[in-house]
Amino acid sequence: MSTDFFTSQDRARRQTGRLVLLFVAGVLGTMVSLWAVLAALLSGSQGPSVWTNPVLPIGVFVVVGGIVGIVTLVKLAQLSMGGEKIAEMLGGRRIEPTTRDASERQLLNIVEEMSIASGVPVPPVYLMEDRSVNAFAAGPDPSRSVIGVTRGCMELLSRDELQGVVAHEYSHIFHGDTRINARTTAVIAGIMAVGILGYVMFRFIGPTIARSSGGGRNNPGPAIGLGILVLGLAVWGIGSIGMFFGRLIQAAISRQREFLADAAAVQYTRNPDGIAGALAKIRDHYSARVESRAASELNHFFFASSLNTLFATHPPIDERIRRIVAMGAVKAGAAEAARPSSAAAARPARARATGSRAGEAGFAGGPPPLPPRPAVQAVGLAGTLEPAMVARSGAWLQSLPPELADAVHRASGARGICYLIASRGTDGGGTRIVERDDPEAARYFHTLANALAQQTPVAQLALADLAAPALVTLGRQGYTRFRKTLAEVMRSDRSIDLREWALAKSLERHVERRFARSSAEASGRLFAMEAEARVVLAAIALCEHEASERASAFARGCRRLGIAERPVPPEPSLTLDALNAAVERLASLRFTDRERLLEASAATALHDGGADSNEYLVVRSVADALDVPVPALEPV
């Protein structure tokens, strides 16, 4: 099984914790240094007792800690609102899903292919009106990320090169890099605040007090102004040293993750010439410099360094190309860069593992291997971009009837598609509800019924994923009205089936999390949530199996999860509210435990008589509930 996505998400959170420790150490060092400077300045007038007076260090700790903490938290809150905020800081304009511009449409098609292939919610795409060749990904988690590109990147690169760049950015989304980037930006802003305060004291406050105090032998103004000026100079210097080390830490982390993202892009596309060609064009023909005031602060978010600074957050382009060439790139001007400067430079970056272990022999004492069915393969593909899945997604998108392909990018058409999925056709009470509450979508509700009926249940859910960007444009209030109508449509037949629950989970992950201000903390342990896990496995057994098979299916899932086998909970207790409450709590599991739960869900859903179309829908729905990206279409 692919453990890379799950372990990398947990690793990203641990790395964030280490960053916090380094940040605290840096702030404490700044405080101690500032206290020492103040004590030295005051010892001349107050004597050596100033070194033992607790008031001074407490005052320094409170003032400096307050300034750094407030600035860091404000910046973190700003960056945690979603990738849209960062895109707007860089001057990006959102590309509308309905665009007819050929270059914009090609870019959106690439993003849609990769999202359907990977299960990552289709991110809003932002365009920066800049002729340089660059791109970025930003957002606190995969469900709230965005991708941005410059106009030069969109128009000057070939489709293969653009796909390589986008794949590189998807790797950052998969592996938690965008979260780390936001945290380091906030940390450095907090440390920088100390230096800025010192500069203001040195450059403005001290000289102003010294000049405006008038003359007179007994006037203390000049002395006070001089003291503030000297103190400001010291604070400025101490803050600058702290920022220096902060930038070094940021650069070291960022450079390594850029190499890994390059390797992952090659792995995802099986086309090293794509990303190598893009880098070669930046090196030989075009600039990567983005003309934005925020580019310096956010340089580590970009595909290629937007600035040439001492604290380079990206490896040299020649070095990146050399490593990609070692993976097989030969075109786009990359071949001549294959002359390694050293043996180490020629070694390829090791791509992140995505091989599936699900079909391998079980480890000693562990559960037996699961059969290689699509539902099982999905868990192994979590957080990856397999070239075969990208090709399949592209073929599926090309095969969509024109009326569906057009409607899914329009807000009213997207609503109509969701109503149709929930009502399973135009018969029954759902039609009357839609005509009454959403007449604009009712038109699509009728005209798309036949085309949608030709799609499998899994493909219908993929269409709902594709509709997410259009639904986001409704805004919070418009989307709330839509969800209220959709809930009525779902209840119109007095039951909620697997397809409807899957649609609800898809919308929660792909749309509603865009409106959320924060993410669930992924630190829960499975041993503390065994009861909730049993509810999920029992609900799957109840939904997917005949009465005679439920006990064995439930037991199979428990064994796979490694929890004690117990009788299946009574059917009356397995309500929709109980299931939703269980998955809501389980969404706080650490990612490696989410992987185990997904495996157990797949094991519970499997049928002895061969693959069933609902098996994949089950795993896909639980993955959405747990915020784990799995391919929207079944692996083949």
C-alpha cells in the first residue's frame, strides 16, 4: 500500500512542531540578548543590581514575546484562511470555470485531469498578469489549496511542460509542503517584527525625541533620545540576526522539498522532459522573477525562485535539471546540462514511493493480503498521481457529452447535476422540489437527465467533484441555500442511500471546506476511537451485504483494522446521524491511522462473489469523510 501520502502528512505536522520549537528557541535567544543589552546600558546609572532585578527580564519577555506572538498569529490567521488569500496577495485573478480562452481552458483541463486522477479537490486556479514563467501552490490542506500560474507560464510553455509544472505543484499539496510554507512565513514575520521595531526606534523615535526636547542643561530629552537610538540599534541588530537564522532554516527546508517535488512530478507524468523543459526555458530564455510586492515574502511558494538572494529557497536550476536528466530527460535543452559538477550532483532525486503493498504477502502476524480489486487499489493510490489514472481521467473528460461538460462548469448546471444524482432521475418528489426552490437549475435538471444516466455511479460522483469550483462561486449564503434544497431532494424518497451519502461527503470535502476557517487537528489515535470505527465498518456491512454475510464482513474489517471482533451493532443503532457523528470524530485521526481505517473499510465492502460497483463508492466516500484523496474514477 502507498504509505507515502499518509506518512508525509503526519511528517509535515511533526516538522511544523519542530519549526515551532526552533521558533521558540529563536525568540528566547532574542529576548535574552535584548535583556543583556538593556542591562548593560542601565548598569552605568543603576549599578550592578540591574543584573539581578527580575523586573527587567520579565518586562523584556512580555514585550518582545507579545510583539512576536501577535504578529505571528495574525500572519498565520491570514495565511490559514485558504490559498485564495495568498493568490490575492500576489495579484492573482481567478480563472472562471466557464472561460473560453484557449490557454486558460488548457490550463484548467490539466488541473481537472490531475484532480480527477488523484482525488484532490479541483483547486481554484489563479492567473498572475506577469510575463515571467512561474507557478505556485498554496493552502493549509488539500481541500483548501489553490494553484497559481503567471501568464508567461501559461502561454510560453508547451502542454507537456505546463503539465510538469502543475504536477510539481500537486506534489507540494499532497505532501503538506504548502502548510509548512505558510508556517515558516508566519514565524519569520514574527521574528522580523523585532528587527522592524528596533529600526523604527533607531531611525525615527530616538532622533525625534532628541531633536524635539529643546535646550537646557537639565533637559533629559537628548539623553533619552540617544538611549532609545542606541537601544533601537541593538534591537534592530538582534532582530536581524534572528531573521538571518530563520531564513537559513526556511531555505534549507524549502530546497530539499523542491528536489522531492521535481522527482514526484517526473513520477506522476512519466515524462521528465516536461518539467525539465520548463526549467530549461526559465534558465535559457525567460525569467522567473515575479513583479509583486509580496514575492519576496512568499518566494518559497514558487516553482522557481522569483528572487536571487543569499537565502535561496530553491536549488540552482542547473542542479535541478541535472537530477531530472538523470531520470531520463533528453529534450527541451536539458541534455547539455547533464554534465554533472560532481558525482553527487548527478545522482537522481529519489521519487516518493507510491507502489501498492495491498496485493503483497501480509507481514508476519498481520492480516492476509486483500485481492487486487479497485476498492483496495484506491487505498494504495491515495495521495498519488499515477500516469495511467491521469490518462484515464483525460479520456473520460474528453468523452463527456458536450451538454454535461458545459453544465458542470456553470453554477446552475452544477446544482442541476447534484440534484439529479441525489434524486436518481426526474421521477418522484425531487423534481417538484427543484422546480419550486431552484428554477434556474431545474432547466438543467431536465435536459441533463438522459446524459447523466449513462454515467456509472462512480463517474456521476466524479462529475460532482468537477462541479465543485462552480459551486464555490455561489458564496457561503448561496451554497447554503443550495444544500438546503439538496437535502430536501435527498429526503423526498424517505431514505438516504449510499450514493446520496457519498454525494454529501464529496460536497463537504470539495466545497464546504473551502468556506471553513480551520482544519481538524490530525492527532487522534485509533485506539481512542475504536467505537466510532466499528460504527463505520458496521454501516458498510449493513449497506453492502445481505443479512447472512454481514457478520463475516464486519469481522473481516475488524481484523484488518486490528481491533477486537465483536457482534455487529444492532441495525436500529446504525442511523445516519450515528454514522456522520462517527466519521466527524474519525476525521481528526492522524493520517497513518486513517490509512488503516480505509483498508478496513475496503475489506468490509468486498464481496466474495466478485467485484461490485458499490465497493469503490464505499471507499471513496469514507476517504472523502476522512479528507484523504483517492482517485475519483476506479483504477483499471
